[in-house]
Amino acid sequence: MAGTLRALILTHGAGSNAESPLLVAVEGALTRPDLRVLRFTLPFRQMRPHGPPFAGDAARDRAGLKQAIQEMRSGVPGTVLLGGHSYGGRQATILAAEEPGLVDGLFLLSYPLHPPRRAAELRTAHFPNLRTPALFVHGTRDPFGSIEEMRQALALIPARAELAEIGSAGHDLKTKGATPAIVEAFERFFSV
């Protein structure tokens, strides 16, 4: 499928929007003729410019992602990938678990495995139903889950799942050399 146009829909975390510096940097680094990247602002953020999502926002946010996927599929002949940072990535995994085959792959930046300092509150109940190949990019200093906790969680996923570590990075993945490492992991995982 070399040369076939592919798409990546990329969304943000709970405290941000599609203008997040991380999403802008990743989009810029992934720009190429055969890959269309859409930075998507989730419905909760479209309704409220500030503050975290409410519990009732999650289903609406997944519906918004699904609509963006359907629109992208109508104009892109190749694979459609879905990704997101933190909350956005969590909603992407839940949507993919609910609707296998909706997207061809998942690109997850700083998956929020559990709230900081509350390791028993794992957000993995849907992982055994995840049949979509998934790349998890995670900082070695992320308080939402250690690298070892992430490895254990990924073992629950029956699809191909890989963990790319970003040394010395926290949840925002802001550290020197992070963007090139993220892009390298993306290209390696999704070229298979």
C-alpha cells in the first residue's frame, strides 16, 4: 500500500484541546504526502473552553470521534488510525473495543492507566475486548502509570500491542528528543 493516502485522527487530553503543543508537534513531524493528520477537539471541549470532562461527556466524546472517523474514511482510501493523548487516547481505546474494525490502528500518547497515586483504580476493563493493533507511547516518569504497570496492562490486550518508552518524560511527554522518538515509534509500528 505504499503511496496510498492514510489518515490519523489525533485528539487531546482532559485539560487541553486540539491546539495542544504535543499534538501540534506530532502533527508537524508526521507531515508527509501520504498521511493526512486531523487534530480533533472533543465535544466536551467544544462545549466548554476550560475544565475537565464530566463523567457524562465520555459517550458524547466517543460519538464525536466516530463521526470524525466516518468522515475521514469517506475521503481516505487507505488505513485510518485513531489516537490521542491521555483522556483522548482512553476514549479512543474504549471506542475501538466497543466497535472492532472501526479503525485500523490506535496511537496512544500517555495512556492514563490510573489516576496519580491511585494504582488500584485501573482503567483497563475494556482491554480484553480490544482487537485493534495499538501503539502506546509512555514516559518513564508518568504518574498515571509506570512502565512496568503499562507492560502488565498491555498483556490484557489480545491484539498486537506495543509500548514505546520516552526516557525522562512525564505525562506531557515534554522532554528533549521526545517528538522524534514518538515519530520513530509511529513509523516502525504502523509500517508493518
